[in-house]
Amino acid sequence: MTGWEAVGRLRSGEGYCTGTLIEADIVLTAAHCLHDDDGRPVVPQGVWFEVGFGSGAPAVRRGVTDWVISPGYSDIGGIELDEAMIANDVALLRLSEAIPPEDARPIALHPAQAPEKTVYLAPYGDALHRGASVPRSCGLLARYAGGILLFDCKAGYGASGAPILAEQGGGLRILSLVSATGTDEDGAARVFGMELTTHVVILKDRLTRHAAPPARTRTNVLSGGAKGSGGARFVRAPGKAAPKD
């Protein structure tokens, strides 16, 4: 084991995102990964989670029986996310069967704001699935009001929902998720994520009670937003779970 088998591929339709096992039967990912390009939610039975790609094929594959998203998230479709969507772009999925620890050990959440600036991005398909022992490092650049985090990580296709980890207690724990990408004024790659802890506490309770929020009415993209972000809109990280033909 490399220690990163919990980071896997979340498949739905022809595309994929990244998901991370946080309990033996619970996967953490971005909420937008569970919506198609028109903003419609995908059915749980059409989603699969796969881990263990050392040989080029998944060692373990599980179906999904239920999923819940942050009650503050509403998908409007298209390629852009606004600040409110990024801050709430969190989902939990219940697997059809638990994954035993010998196949994949769950990764814990970071319990608080990370004081250090160095973080680690671990998307599905990155070098860590080809034998590397540590995800690639990047930096936590800023925190904005509303719970949005800015990183100087570079996200490739399939990175939506990928964990961004920070050191705690001698190991790496999940600090945030990849939600959207952008560039700065010099063209350098940027990744936007969110504060996670409160979302996961709420979603675990919802998942336990099977209280998935109802489908939401489509709304216009918000023009206001987090302090310091200038009301900007951001491109979804590459790799939605259910792209259109």
C-alpha cells in the first residue's frame, strides 16, 4: 500500500471526478460532480467509485446507494461556478458495500484551519496512482470570507472533488476539495476550494437519516460574493462526472 488508495475515481456517464474514502462506506467529493452540464442531479445508481489502480485497472469497485450535497449548493449548469457554489461544493456518497482497510484506508479530515501554507493535492490519475508515495505539493495562498480558499495548485482533467491535504498529527488530512480553477494576472494556475469541517458534519447527519435535499430551482449566477474575490465567476475544475455528448 502507498497510503493513498482511498483517493479514487468517481464515475458517472462518460466522465469522472475524484472522490476520497473518509469512512469504509462513505466517499467525499464535490457536489458539482453529481450534476450534469445542465445542472440536473444524477441518480445514485448511475455512479461508481473505484480505487486501487496500480495495475491499470481498479482493484475495488463499488456502487452508490445514496448521496447528499450541502444544503447551500444549487447547480445552475454550465461551466462556471460563483462564490456561493464554491463555498458549498461538497457532497457525501454512501457506497453499496464497505471497502475493507486492506484495500483502502480512509483519510481523516483536518480538524481546523491549517496554520501552515504548504498543502498537497491528490487527484485521481496523478502520479500517486503510478507508485508515487506522496501527492504533489502546492500552497495555500488566501482565505476569503464565506469559506473560500485559494491555492496555487495545478488541476488536470478529473481533479474535481480531489482532496487538498495539510499536515496534522504527523500525517496528511483533508483540508479542502478542488471545486474550480482559474489563473492570476500573470497567467499562473489557481485552484479554489472551501472550508470543509462544518459541511461534513451536516452531511453525515443527513446521510444517516437518508435526508437528501430536494432538487432545487435553477437560479441566475450570483454577482456578489466572498470578500476579496471581486464578485468573480470561476471555471469548474476539469472532469465533471456526467458530461453532455
